[in-house]
Amino acid sequence: MPALPHAAPATLHDVAREAGVSLATASRSLNGSARKVNDDYRQRVLAAAARLNYSPNFSAQAIAKGSTSTVALVVSDIADPYFSSIAAGVIRAAEAEGLIVTMAVTERNPERELELVRALRGQRPRVMILTGSRSVDSEHQAALITELTAFTATGGRVVLISQEGLPFNTVVVDNYLGARALANALVAQGYRTFAALTGAETLVTSRDRLAGFADGLAEHGIAIHPDRVVRGEFTRDGGFAAATELLATGLEQVDLVFAVNDVMAIGAMSALREAGIDVPGDIAVAGFDDIDTARDVTPALTTVNIPLTDVGRQAVALALSDTARTGDEAVRVATRVILRASSPAR
Amino acid sequence: MPALPHAAPATLHDVAREAGVSLATASRSLNGSARKVNDDYRQRVLAAAARLNYSPNFSAQAIAKGSTSTVALVVSDIADPYFSSIAAGVIRAAEAEGLIVTMAVTERNPERELELVRALRGQRPRVMILTGSRSVDSEHQAALITELTAFTATGGRVVLISQEGLPFNTVVVDNYLGARALANALVAQGYRTFAALTGAETLVTSRDRLAGFADGLAEHGIAIHPDRVVRGEFTRDGGFAAATELLATGLEQVDLVFAVNDVMAIGAMSALREAGIDVPGDIAVAGFDDIDTARDVTPALTTVNIPLTDVGRQAVALALSDTARTGDEAVRVATRVILRASSPAR
DNA sequence: ACCGATTCGGAATAGGCTTTCCCTCTAGGC
DNA sequence: GCCTAGAGGGAAAGCCTATTCCGAATCGGT
């Protein structure tokens, strides 16, 4: 059977012909321009469009009016609840503005991120939102800045999520202060000896949280023994592995394990459980992010809340705001320590 | 300060001029057409492009060659791990094919789904993948079919996920059989009296799972008392609420609560725990989907595994396969009962 | 009844790119 | 050395829509 030739989608031209009007009139009828068109004609055009199942070609529209209505969102891993919650906020806010969201996933790879941004530029999105995986690795960093600058130079808006210090609009999550507050709260709960599970050395988020936590402890004269700081991937499995590694070094005197994010904390809890260690009886655990499932694990996870959906929403709002034209606006979102059963007072 | 006029992005034209070659040559150099271009010229073009920070305009390309390279993905709720895992699979597979993914969220609203599909058509995506929220509500259903048919009629590929019976390519998850197998397995574990938490009546997925579960029990002469089937939203909070409602009716003799999906099951577990009921000591729980966190809650959740990421991958593969041209191909994915601590043998 | 001011349909153009078609130039065959 | 073929650059057509510019028709005022 020969590949049956698909009819091409109806074009505005087809609609105009079908309705017996000019292209201009058809266009004006269908997307209510400044110019009015006689209601008679309008109806005819609308009817013709319906009859032909017409759907406007966004690409053509984009090219004709020189701007698209898409928001490009870059995340590390959409299956990670941290990112999917932010994405949910971005999508909701974008749709409310009549914008379409395109999404790309870096798989936590800076190189890939650069490629993606480069490719995404081709879409001529109104806004590009980058979240996660910012690293201090300066090589890709520089190239990324170049690329983003080229984008903003041509009118694009860039918003970074949770990555301070770059010359772009940013929704800032105060990882440092949040972690410090958490440390204080945990000390107040009676904890004294800590271990930490952290992400790759180059990950800014991971660094900030660890630094904040350490500084918070330092206020009380407490330090984390270097052997008790274990690196792992920034994922559930990374947390599981890191906790396992930590176990190997002996955890007898440790009161509480702080994981720099919730998914790691949850992985760690599973690892501890499998090793026959009771949480929080033997060791308490705390995370960061307050992802949805943090309250559903047992014991419920002590963490630092970030209003993730809101972060997404704010990112869109920031991108669209007039003040953001300058490109170095910062919006801060508040974090909040949430004490739950995984770190009872002792 | 006057809004500084942004320079327009460099066009292919600019690149050609900068390189001192024709438009055609520039185009050919940059995206390797069938025609070869002298390496000398090529280099000149590439250099010019780099110098100008050129990025091809996808809209223009799309319009010029009459086809885009985007995949449109429609999900109910991206923050739900079921959908985000599928999305991860879709995105990975799409990116491997050089396709861009655009995503839209229905918020579980059929009307919204229809609107979105209508809008998405305007993107002229190569592929449209719809997942979730299929309902038997025939009104929107008919309109949706019309819209999708118009799309396929013009060469677009449609793939439905987990929604049999519609005249489109489908990745079929055998909800019915999976649930039946689960019921059998649970009876084998020694459970005899069941309650169920289910989604909206019109949700096909929910219906199929409940029916399969009921039929599985029926094989052993067991029926679920109608009062013990509670409807709730297809979400964590829905599960929490439904379980709370169930508690009000008294659960003394119930051995196990089956929730038609994992997020509901996890919500239910939290509700039971808050009510002071021990899981699985007092009541066992089982879910469906095997989302990542199912293994991390305590007790780990008994469920039916669906290879979610793979489902997404398969959807893309199916859409791109030649055999899918007919538009009613079905790919089945296997489900697998996973017994965990939430339903120990008794 | 006539003139200027609106209103509104239509033709034409623009917008960035791909691709066909034409034509020149070079290499190879005899 | 001449002719043919093939390689490859360039001009131009075309993809689909929005919009500007024109001109015709209508309306109101006097």
C-alpha cells in the first residue's frame, strides 16, 4: 500500500478562499486585530475555518509577527519532585499568560545544559528559565553566559532559579540561610553530633546548603567531622549510596544525618532502615526542599520548606515583569524550617 | 531610560553577507544538505555564524520545510510522579531523536484537555502524546476525537497512553489484568476482606483497575462490600480524604485497603497513620503504578509495577514507527505485581 | 446635493528559511 | 584539444501569516 498522501493542513489561504474573502480579512476575523471586520464576513470566515478544521500555524504566526509565545524551561530531571513541582508552577503561570512551555532535560550534565540552551535559542522563546545543575565549573559556565547573553541581547528574557551571582534575573532560594536555620533548630532539639550527605563538589546548591548548615552548627561550637561528610549523586539513589558509605565508617555517635536535599534524605532513610537502623530512634534524619513526599514517608521528614510551585510561578512573573529588562533582578523566596518526626526533640 | 532597542537576532541572511556567500550556500553549510559545499566556504560560513552568534530560527525552518520537530505531550499533572516519570521517558526518547518536547497540563480537566489539543495543533507537532485523564464522558470525547482525527488526517501522529478503544495508536497498560493479578496475589497472602479507594467514576483507568481487582477477588468468591468502596480525587490528597471517609464508616474487619493508584495509597497510609492505625499491623495497603516513592515509604508499598519511563519511551517509538501510520496500533506493556511490606503474608 | 472623514475589504509586502532550478566552471574521457 | 558530465554557487520561488497601504464605499454635516 502506497503511503497515502496526507492532505496538507488547511491554511489561512484555504479558509479565505472557502469564505470568499481576502487573506487579510480572514486573518483579521480569526484573531481579532485592531481593525474591525464586518460581522457578516467574520461569521463566514469562522464557519469556513470550522468546516476546514483550520488551525493557525504558530510557526508562521511567529515569523510574521516576529515573536513567539513560548517559554523554554530547562530542568535537570523532570522525574525528580523538586523539578517537577517547579515545572508545575512554571506551566501553570505560563498557561495563564497564554504561553506555551517547552521543556528540556539536562540529566544533570552541564555540557548537555549548554547544548540545550544553544538549541533552545532557536525557538526564539520569549523566556528561558534555567533551574538546577548550576555548577562552578567555569568552562561551561563561561560558554553558557555567552549564550544566554546573546539571547538577552536580542530581547529574550532569562530567569535562573536558585543561582545567585550570575548576571541574569534570578529567583533566589536562600539555601544558605535555610540550612543555617535548620542547623539551629536541630541543635535546639538537642542534637549534637552530625553527619552530612552532600552532592557533587561543584554544585552550588549543595555547597551553599552544606555551608549554611555547618555555619549554623558552628554558632553552637559544633563541627561536623570531615569523615562524616559523604558525597553522592543529588538523587534518591545517591542518598542511598552515600548513607551506605557512611554506615561503613561507623555511625555510633552520630545523632542526626543531614542530607542536602529531600530525595537524598529519603534514599538515606531507606538505606538506614535496610541496615536495621531505626530512624529516628537510633539516628535522626533531616533533608531540604520539602517535597510532597517528605510528609508521607515514615517518620515524616524534617526539612526546609521551599515553596516550589511558587518558585516556578515567580520565575515566570519575573521574566515577564518590566523591571526585569535590566536582566539582573532578584526575587527572594522565603524558606522555612519544618520539624517533623524524623528529628524529635531528645 | 528609554527601553533600549534590542538588536534583532542575526539571520541567515546576515551570516551569508558576513561570510560573503549566498543565502543558499549559507543554509547548506549550516545544516548539511544533500548538496555539498566547498570546505572553504563552509568554514567561512561557520566562522561567520559563530562570530554573529547565529542561531537558526526554528519557526522559519518549520515553515520553510513544512514540518517541525516537536513532540507535544499532554499530561494531567506534572507534579504527579506517575506523569513525571512518563514525561521523563518521553523527553529522553524525543531528545534522542532530535525532537523538542512541549508540554501542557490539563489539571485533570477534560474540557481543558480539549482546549489544549486544539491549541497544540497549531504547533504542527510531529507527534502528540496524550496521557491520563481519559474519561468516558462522551461529550468532550467526541470533540476530542474530531480534533485528533483532523490532526492525523494531516500527517500528525497521535499516541494515547493507557487508553484503549480509541481509534489511535495506544500504549496499553493492562490495568485490568494487573489489578486482577494483584487481587490474586493478595488473596494468596491470606487477605480476605477488602476495601477500595477509587477515582472519579468516569476515569477509565480507575474503573479498569477496580474492575480487575474485583474480578480477581471474585475468583476466590470474595466481594468488596459496596460501602467499602470510596471515591476520591486521583491524587495524594484524594487518597487521604477517601481513607478518612472510609475510617468514618468503620474498618474493623477490613484486612486490606486497595487504592487504585500509588499516590492515593500513600495518602491513605498517611491518613491511617494519623488515625493511629498501624499499617500493616492493623490494616494492609496496596496501590498501583509502582512510582519511585512506593519503595521509600514505610512500610514499603505493595503495588503493581508499570515501567513508566519505558511507557514514555515506547510512546515516542510507536509514534515514529512506520507501522503506526494506520493510527490504531497498540503496544502493550507488561505489569508486574510487587509485594512489599505493606501487605505481609498473614 | 456635495464634500470631507471614516470604515473596512483587498492587494501587496515582509519575515527567515529551504529548495529547486539555472548556470558556470572544472575535471575527465577519447 | 574538444566535448560531456558533474560539482557546486547563486537567484528566486515558495511556505504561512500579519500588516501596511490603497482605494472604494458609506456616513454625517451643511
